Amino acid sequence: MSNIEREQLVQVTDYRWEMAPREKMAVPVVIFASRELVEAMDERVFEQARNVAMLPGIVKASHAMPDAHWGYGFPIGGVAAFDPEQGGVVSAGGVGFDISCGVRTLLTGLRRAEIEARAERLADSLAANIPAGLGSKGLIRLNDKEMTAMLAGGARWAVERGYGSEADLERIEERGCMAGAEPDQVSPRARERQRQEMGTLGSGNHYLEVQEVSEVFDEAAARAYGVQEGDVVVSIHCGSRGLGHQIGTEFLKRMVVEAPKHGIQLPDRELACAPLRSKLGQAYLGAMRAGINCALANRQIVTHLTREMFERLFPDHPLRLLYDVSHNTCKEEWHEVEGQRRRLFVHRKGATRAFGPGHRELPEALRPVGQPVLIGGSMGTASYILRGTTESETLAFSSACHGAGRAMSRRAATRKWQGSRVVSDLAARGILIRSPSMRGVAEEAPDAYKDVSEVVESAHRAGLARKVARLVPLICIKG
């Protein structure tokens, strides 16, 4: 550890590091990771986490998860809570451009041998019917009235239009609909970008994977979640597509201009923010919540399309939703800080909510065990199901990591790998890849990411979330 920020870190436990407040920092920086992960982190992670600690109204600490890497404004894997009673702010850079990007996992009731017998047909069918890739368009076209209804209703809107059932809503964060959305705060440009993108995966690290449960770590939690070793599940990772990106772009520009009017000195322009109580802060929250609903509706439609493809090949195995959890959000939540319950606005950028056992916002069936925490791996590597913990509330406002985290840029990945070679190498391991872009495959090569098992182990050991099951890919539909 040679740079200044690293030298300020003090190891508190094997999986917790702290940087004491200095200069304009209002709170410390806390990083949850093994020594190996900390040493491998880009130095910008420490700089960005330190800058977040300077924002007005921040509470307790600026946190970084084990998968943390450089992002726009906040590090990806950054968590921070702000108190509106203390001049707290909301930052578009603390939410990210892909608002409510998230993962949902479906239970199939199938075993690996049943999938392998029809793997090629299933892979081709999923790839042909679920649009993926940069600028991908779906068959759904939303007029202005339906766009507004979708932005207000989220997954509930989708279910009401035949894309799934009421039972799905019980297994989605916010029961499928984010309260407080204000569709009127979403610009015509953002709406236009989304008009033909409902029911699409998009590009980058988004995917649909058919996976096998290869190992179970917590038998009781696995039973509660309905998974056992050898089961096949489907995981869907996508977000709010062009609409979310446009919301982020537009509000960041407005926040940069308005910050000085509120006496906010930004440590970095990318951390542009607005007071939670300001007109602009409230407008962003309304638009962002509409973006969350867009992502929830999008994943619900992709789920419906997935079910249709499975029903053709496996008519006796309806797909049931285990859970859907978002990354890239700012949520109004109640948390205990220094013995007092406080209303806070928790930014999780590239981080997932991880409520522990007994939390009243969880469905009854899951409440005794804790929230499923769905950790996506990189293409060709394992993913994980974890469960939220009670201690995570104290550690990081009930938050955990969301994936492996990039180890190199997409540009560097394309210089090192060829997409066609990645596809053939994975096929030799029994993993079928379908993608409209070989460049996209190269950008997402498995070794372009950190070791997801090490990231998950750090989250487990730190107490952020506990391991339940390991998933390995069989088929991956990649954007």
C-alpha cells in the first residue's frame, strides 16, 4: 500500500479497515475486505470514499464493500447514509446511471441433467426472444399514458398487464412498486429512450443465466429459500436502461450548477448533490424512484419472457420467484444510530440491501431467515445466494456487496481477450454463451473481474451477509 489514502487505512479486524476523519471529512471511511482485496483496489476507491465522507449530513461513515472499484462520484460498492435533519444531501453520483440495476433469481424445480438434455434449444430460444445488447429494443411500445403508469407502478404495473402474478410482488423489494415516484419529473428525452426498451437486458455486465446450485453452506436458510444442491435456477441482471441513464445525466448537470447556491463545496464535481429538503433534491428523488419502478417493471417483463421459453420446453415446471433486489438506489429508511432511530436516506451504489431476520419489510416466509442477498458473478464464474444479517444494520446500514467488481477496464479487457475465444473456452467447460456482440463478451471476460468467491467470503466474514448457496452457470445470455 503505497499511496497516501492507503497509508491512512488502519486494519481494525481481518475484514474491516478504517480511515480516520481528516481535513474536511465529517466521518471516517470504513472498508470491508480482506487484505488481498484492499491491496488490489484501485487507489481511486480510497480517494472517492474519502470525498464522500466530506458531503453534508453524512452519518456514521463512508462505507466501501468488498467488491469496491472506481466509479463516477461514489466508488462502485459505496454506501452512505444522509440525515435530512442535519442538512443531508442526495447525490445522483451516489446512485449511479443505471438506476435500480438489480438481480432476481427464479426457482425452476429442474435438475442439471434435465437442462443439459435440451441446453442448446433453451439457449437459442432465450437468446432469440429476450433482446440483449447495446440499444436493444423489445416488442413492447409504450405511449405517454402507459409510460406514466409504468413509472408510477413498477412491477405491479407489469403484473396488472399480464406479465406475472400477484405472488411475484411479495418477493420483490418494495413489493414491486417504489412509493414516492414522480413520473412528471422524468424528462421527455428519458421517456423517449425507454419507449421501446421494456423487456430488454441491455449491454455491459447485464445477463440472464441458467445456473446450478453447486454447493449449500446454510441448510436451514436454503430450505427456507427453496433451494438445494443440484437444483437449477435462473438469475436475471438488468436495470432501467436508457431512462435511468438519462435521469442521472440530467440531474447531475443540474446539481453541479445548484450546489454553490446551497453553500455546498464539492470535493469532486462528480459528487454533485442537492439538499434532501431542497426543490431539486425532491425532484431528483421523485425521478429516481420512477427509475426504480422502470427497472422493476423491466425485470418483471424479462421474467415473463423467460417463463414463456421454459414453458415450451419444460411445461410441468413453472418458474417461481425467489427474490428481486436492486443495486444503485437511494432509499428512505429508518436505522438505529447511537441508540436512536433516525430517518436516513441510504445511498447504495453497486451495493445491495441486506435486511436481517425479523425485519418487518421482508415477506413473512423469509422474515425468520433474513433477506436473500443475490450476488452476481462474472460471466463463466460462480454467483452466490447469501442472507442478510442482524449485525449488518450496525455495520453498514444493512448493506452488502452486489457482485465481483471489475479488476480491469473494458478497454483493457478487449485488448487482452477475443470474444470468440472466450465463448469457445467457456463452451469447453460446459457453459453456453449467447450474445449479439463478441466485443461485449470480451469486455466481460471472467478474468476482467475480481474473484467473486473472495469477495463473498469477505462479506461473509465481515458479517455483512452470510453464505447460503453457490451457483455455477450452465447458460448465459449476455448483452
